[in-house]
Amino acid sequence: MKNRILKGAAASLVILTTLAFTSLNKEVNIKESKVTWKGEKVTGSHTGTIQLKEGHFIVEDGNPVGGEFVMDMTSLISTDLSGENKGKLEGHLKSDDFFGVEKYPTSKLVITSISKKADGVYGAVGDLTIKNKTNKVTFDLNWKENSASTSLSIDRSKYDVRYGSGSFFDNLGDKTIYDNFDLAVDLKF
């Protein structure tokens, strides 16, 4: 009888432990999610979008603890221009001068750690890979039950995106393109 009780108690403990720490992948709805970018130069700025190819968060007990997101670099478009100028900018951004999408059609963010900062706000650390170069990024993640959002500033020079960069070329004057570009990410689940 004692063995049955112990077995039953041990089984209950295992069930309770399993229920207490549930982990799941929360898939991002890529059609409903939006990633916008903004790049600036001395004489102005450009804005656009890029599509997610796939993405998910790892969630434990309702809190994000990690995740992985793949961006489709071939989907990069400008939203502030039209016609011939739009086509020229998009072609240039997709060329080897910038993101080389023929050779590097995707970029990836792998969130390696997340810690709660406040109610609904998490500090995240991840590995961002662009053009086969990986660097650590940190950002705040705003987390809700059915959505997440963040803003990131990325230093393109760390990913071998050097065109028009004052960090690599002298005497660019008003042709200088700033190294940092901004991403605004709104994810839906």
C-alpha cells in the first residue's frame, strides 16, 4: 500500500511540475505583422517595409523566454517614393552595395535571453544576422497576449553594409548615409 501511495504521490508531483512550467512556441502571424524601416542621410530619409518569412516566440507560463525570426530580404520595399525613383532605391538597397539579397535572401534574429523589466515590458538580447554577419542586439519588447512590438536601431556597418558610410569613406559630404537604420516591429499572433 505504501508503494502505491508513493507512486501516486510521485506521479502527482510530476503532473503538477509539468503543469506549472508549460512551454510552447507562439507562432507569429506573418500576414498580420509589420516591420517598417527608416534610413537617414544628410539630405533626408527613406522609409519602407520588409516582410517576415517566419517567426515564433518561446513562451513559458505566459512569458516570452526566447524566439527566432526570419526576414525575407527580397521583400524590402520603399514606401516614401513612387515610380522610377522607388525602383532605383529598391534595386540599390537589394544590390551588393547594401544588403546583397541575391546572395543573402534572408536575415535572422534569434532571441537568446529575455527578462521582465515591468508589467508587459521585457528586456531582450539577441543575435542578429545580416549578410552572414552576426552581432548582439538589445531592445525592449512590449508584450501582450496577442501581440508584441519593439523598436531597434541597427548599425549597418557591423554587417558589412558600407555604401555611403562616413565610418569607411572620407569626403562624402552631403552624400553621407548614416550608419544606423531604425526598425519598428509590430507582431501579431
